[in-house]
Amino acid sequence: MIKIILGLLILLILIVGSYIAYVYLQYNRLPDKQTLTVKKAQHAKQISANQPYKIMTFNIGYGAYPADYTFFMDGGQEVRARSKADVLANLTEDNRLVTTENPDFINLQEVDYEGDRSFKVNQPDFFTEKNPNYTSSFANNYHSAYLFYPITQPIGKAKSGLLTLSKGQITQATRYSLPIETNFNKFFDLDRAFSVNEVAVENGKKLFIYNVHLSAFIKDEVIQAAQLTKLFDNMKAHADAGDYVICGGDYNHVLSGKAHPELTWMKPFPTAKLSKNMRVVAPTNEPSVRSNGTVYGDHSTLGVIDGFLVTENVKTLNIQTIQNDFKSSDHNPVVMTFELTE
């Protein structure tokens, strides 16, 4: 009996050791300042100053989060999407919201293309094929080795990113890596990044559309600050040159309303650290995010962590959360109408 127990223990150690070695060998961050492929549209819109345009930012949660879904990382019960059919139904609802608003620019986050958690649905293709009149770029923002956690239903392997769509022609797009933790948590937050999409404006200036999704679950406040600093410094260079900058995304910091400092993803946004020629534009009409520890309802923690950072030469005409009661994602889309001033 002792030999059997000892043999099983040795086998367990070998399995765990082999898995840890696999995770370490799989670790490889994408390079910083990576040129992205731009998919051109047949008919691009000319972008001009003093004309109204609309931009949407929407974290789609890789099609896994209907209103009654609870996620294990937030204290809930579920790990993966419930089925491939459920993923496609949620994506279809997401696209309905896009079609209804008909924005000129769209920033989507948590868009999977090889995810066990989302049944390997190619979500970038889903949206680009349904919206052929948009130029687009895609930037990897997350990829992981196969994660055997939780053991009862592992979340598996995932590749995900930031999809930017524009009715104006994107002339070039670049992906910039963000700092991440250097401890074991780096294996769960690999390739955090933001993308910068350059669009020509008729007056000779450039419009830079940033798409960002900052880390949600890191506890190291130094890394959180470093992510924001890199983003702010990159935007400042274009702002100081007199170009137009709009950064839309999921900041995992509260942009308006009540903050929850006890949560890693709802701390106050450091507005004071923005350069003087930039400002926060965030909705106040409805929340943009819900907590996933419980189903959506009276006991949900709600807030606004999705919105925009813009330069002073971007005039805000309207900003609102599109209230969809978190039907297809743990986020509601946020839409801003704006003009580029001369």
C-alpha cells in the first residue's frame, strides 16, 4: 500500500511539474510597437472637421456573459461560455446594438478568436464579415497557455484582442505592449496592450483612434499606474503635435460616479495625470459595467469604467451608455457623438 501511495505521489509531482514547465515554456510576449494588418473597406468615408461623427466602445466579454451569468474570478460559479450557440446568440445581440447605433468608429474589447472559453468562435471575423463597410485592425491583447484552473472545469487556452472598425480609412495601425506583473500572475495577463489607428482628416491633420483594455485583476498598483503612464505618454505626443486623439475602451477604473477602491477594477481614474490638453468623457445616464459575482439584479455592483479620453480639439456633442440591461455582455456599450474642430 505504501508503495502504491508513493507511486501515485511521484506521478502527481511529475504531472504538476510537467504542467508548470509547459506554462513557462509557452510564455512569450509579443514585441512592442508592432505594425498591424489593416483590412481595407471598398468605400471609405472622408473624415472632415466640423462634421458630427459617432464612436462606440464596447467590451463584448467574448460572447460569454448574459445577464444571468456569474464568473468564477468575481466569486461566481461559471468558467466558460455555456455553449457555442450561446456565444453566437450573444454576438448577434452585440452586433444588433452596433447596427442600431450605426457608429462611424467602433472599439470592441475581449474579442476572442481561439478561445476554449468561447468555443473557438472567430469573433473578429464575425464582426468584420457582418460590417463590410468598415476598415478594421485587430490587436492581440491576451493569450494564454492552457490553464488547468479551476480543476473541475479548466478555462483552457485563449487568444483575444482589440477590434477597431472605422468608416474612415485607417492608413496605419500599431500595437503597443503594456507593462504587466512579473510574478506568476504574468501567465494570466499575457500580452496586455493598446492599439493606435491613424485616420486621415481632410484638413491635413490626423485622427488617432486608440483602443484599450487595461488589466482588471492585478493587485500591484505600481503596474496599474505604469499601464496608464505608457498610454498617457503615447497620446500626449500626438496631442502636442496638434492632431486629434480619441481613446475609447475599458479602463477598469471608474470614469464617472462612485468608485469602489476595494475592487481592483473599480478604483478612481487618475484624471489629474492626464496632459492638460486632454480630458475624460464618460456617461452618467446608466452604468457601463456590472459585477459578475452574482446575476444582474438589485445586488449587483454597477459603475462606469468604459468611456473616452479626448484632446481639446475634439468637441463632445453627446455621450451616453446604451442601456441593454447587460443582455449579452457584462458591459453596456458607450457611444459618443463628436466633432473635430479646426
